[in-house]
Amino acid sequence: MTQPPSMSPEAHQAVREQNLRAAAENTANEQRYAHPGDAGARFPFNGRWTRRDWAQASLFATAAALVIALVPGFSNAMRSSERIPSTTLSLPLPPLAAVQARAPAQRNWDLVEVERGQTLGSIFEARGIPAATLHRLLDASRDKPALTRLKPGAELGFDIGADGKLQAFRYDRSDTQRIVLSLAGDAVSEKVIERPVEIRTAVVSGKVGKSLFHSARKLGLSGGTINVLTDDVFKYDIDFDRDVTSGDRFSVVVEQHWREGELIRTGPVTAAVFTARGKPFTAVRFERDGKAEYFTADGRPLKKSFIRSPIQYARLSSRFGTRRHPVLGTSRMHKGVDYAARAGTPIMAAGDARVVSSGWQGGYGNAVVLDHGRGYTTLYGHMSRTAGLKRGQRVAQGQVIGYVGSTGMSTGPHLHYEFRINGVHRNPLQHTMPPPEPLSGAMLAQFRRQTAPALERIREVEDIIYATVPARPSADDTQVAAAKPATGGKRG
């Protein structure tokens, strides 16, 4: 490799001084670039942008874009000095007293629920309202007869002013009408307030649990509805004292009457299914010849022609057949059965019938004989008194016809009950009762059309509630299906 020729010390010193002058000149140019506002400063642009120039240009462009995007009303703010024309209008306002006069007066009602034995006069007297005011209200109302015979549970309202005088009195004329009687001096004005009632068809379903009555009441069924199920609908097929267990379930279709969000009344049972020990019993309400009855799903009446015992919860004290007479002491045929019961216990008709006789009949004492048609008759003896029946009068099955006593040839209070077919005495505990006539023809078709929706709703509800219920459900497990408005909506 060829070596560069060595420089003399004088040449080396000359090169070094030239480099120092160039460095000093570059430093001065950089100071003028950093402070362009200084006097005599200038930007040394040679036609090419450096990396620093591009970076600074990018920062300025980004800042400008942000200002435009975030402050769109900046240009409008610059024109704030411009005046906007405006117009002022004067609107007349009604006098304050007139506004207050048109506003409805808010009454302060003192509500009272009528208790048993209370009268309208005693209620007014308890509030210090003069009897003259009461008579003025009664004379001005067409409901005077109803107001003078108040029923327990009725709601009354009193608006009494600061001076202790009655300003208004209200009461319910019906489920859908409320009456307000306002007093102004000697004048009484009446206002009728319409209160629409909505009827909803509800399916109530639950399990018997520890008590059928308690479980059903908890689900919203009234005591009367429960009694209909046990003492009317299913009394022929289910012994509610012996056949019902805690795991049994019931589903009932009822009509609920709602007013202003409050349940005010429950209608009759439209349909019901009671499952006892795994066996379902179905009942559907249907009117035949203008009379409401309960039928099975296939149109057979649930009501049997005769009930087995004319007395509820009575003890059988003597059976049908030959026995020693307790009074005569001789052996003779006992042509009926005896039920021992406390004196005064109601006695019911075993079936629909016509009264043949009612009154004293020798050894039978006070007795009633009923003709049920088709050759069937029944006799009820030793009554303390009859229910005031007359010959030829029609009585319904279960109607009270008399009361237990010990009249005639009797040693103690009991009912002697005889069952006869074409005049021949039969044992009422063993004889097969004639079945009632089922629906047929056009009436059966009408029955199926009317009752199918209720039975379908019960099936839907039970499929939802009991589809996942285990084999041995909890005794306290109860459910109720949501009610839906019945066809027809509101009744005004």
C-alpha cells in the first residue's frame, strides 16, 4: 500500500486553522436559525428540507386539524357582536281567583266500614252530625231504603269541614257507581261517579299441604268458593276427611271482579280439577234448562240423584234389618237407618223432590215424606220441628227440611231415615242409587263448546307448574297462575 506523503509542520498548522474558521462560521449560522426574530437574522434555506423541518411542519398541521374539529363554532363566536332582532308580546292571564275556582276541590274523606248491628243514625251520631242533616240527605237520595238497611262491610265516607259541619257524604250504590251528596246551605246535590269493573278469568292452582282451606285461602280463593268445592262439586266423589293427602293438588277456574286495582268479588267456579292420590276428578259448570250444574268433562252430572246421609258428620246408631225395638222391647223389622246427632242438627233432603207430607205421623213423631219421582220416596222421622214445609212444595237436594229431635217413639235425639222404591223399603246404605241423566245431542255439543276453553287453561297451567315437580313434592308448594281479562273486557 502506498503511504501518503508526510506534511511539513507549517502545512499541518495551516489546515488546522482553516478547519477552526469553518467551525466558527457554522456555529454562528445555527444561532441565527434558532432566533429568527433577532435583528439581522435570516433563515438559511438552501432549497432542501431537513428532517427537523419535516417534523415541525407535521406538528403544525396536526394542531390546525384539531382546532378545526373541536371548535366548529369558533367562526360564529367571532360574530357575537351582531345583534339579533327580537319581539316581545304581552299575554293576558286569568285572575288567580278564577283559576282557583275552576280547580277541583280535594275532599278529605273520613272512611267508615259498617259493622254488624250499626245503623246510619248511630254512625252519624258518633261523628257529631245532627239528625236533621241525616234526614236532609235521606230525603234527597233515591237510595233511602238501602241506606236505612246497611249491610256489614259497606263503606261510607264523610267530608267534615274545619267548623265541624258535614260538607259531603258518599256511599256505593253498586259495584260500578259511587254517590256523593254535597251540602251547600239548605241545598243537597248528587254526583254519580262511574267506577268500571274489569272481569278476569283466573286459574288458581296449588297443593293441599297441611290444610286445603289454608292453602286455598293463601292463593286467593274465598271461603265460599272452597266450600263449593268440598260441599257441592266434589262431595260425591271425594271424602275430604279421609281421602285427601298433603301432596294432592287442585286447580280452579274462577271469574275475578277487579275495580281500580282491587279484587272486590270472586264469581262462581267455572271449572275445577282435584287430583286425589294421583286420580284426577274434573268438574265443569254448565246451565241446563236454566239451572247451573256441575258435570264431568264428558257431560255426566256430578250431582247424584241421592246423597247417602241426610246429616253431615252424624254417627250411624242403628242399621237396616231386624232388631229389638228400644221402646216396645219386641223384635221387629227396622225399615230404615238411624243417625244419632245433637238436637237441633239440620236435616237435608236426600234429593230433589216434592213434599208429600210434613207434620205429625204417629210413632214417627214430626216427620217429612218426599217424592223424588220414578217411584222413589224418602221419610225423615223424630224431628224436633220441620222447616215449615207445605204439601206439594218443591225442595232441592241438600235443602234443610227439619231438625233433629226425639219426638214420637224415640229414646233420644236422632234421625230415622227410610228409603223406598215403589213403596218397598230398601237399605239406603247398600242400594245402588239411580244415576242422573247425562247430556246428549245438541246440548252436549253446546256443553263441549262452552267448557273446552276452561279445561284447556287448566291443562296449560298444570303443565307449566307441575311438569318439573318431583315425585314427592313439598307439602307447602303452592302456585297461582296469572289472571287474564275475560272476553268482554270491562263492565261499566
